[in-house]
Amino acid sequence: MSGGWTCSHQIGNICDLLNRVCEPGTKGCTLYGKALFSDPTTPSNEAIERRERMRNKIEMEELIKKARSGI
Ligand code: SF4
């Protein structure tokens, strides 16, 4: 039994989804935008950070709207 995570799309070192060498967290990978990687240059990290920034912006706009309406 092997330890660690394996991807069902990985055949050897090839991704059968993207038809190229497996590069976890790249655009098109099933992990893109779902997993944070220790390598800060992994595209998935930017997608997560972008979503977090958008969520924070929406929350801030809702707070401002409530504050203005006196709720
Ligand atoms: S690139 Fe992503 S989807 Fe493709 S084999 Fe690697 S981990 Fe799986």
C-alpha cells in the first residue's frame, strides 16, 4: 500500500485530462483553485487568493451597506 495522494488522471507522469506531463495545480488540473500549494508560483494559489479577495470585497460591501442603512 502506498501512502500519499494519487490522482485518477495521472498515468505514469502524464495527465490524461490535459494530455501533458502532470503538473498539479496548473490551470485545467482538478486541483486548480481547490488546493493551496507550498510553491507560491503554482497557478492554483493565485486562483484561491483571487476568490478570497473577491469574497472579502463582497463582505466589506455588505457591511458598508448595512452601516449606511443603520442595521
Ligand atoms: S495535472 Fe492535475 S488532474 Fe492532471 S494528473 Fe496531475 S494532478 Fe491530476
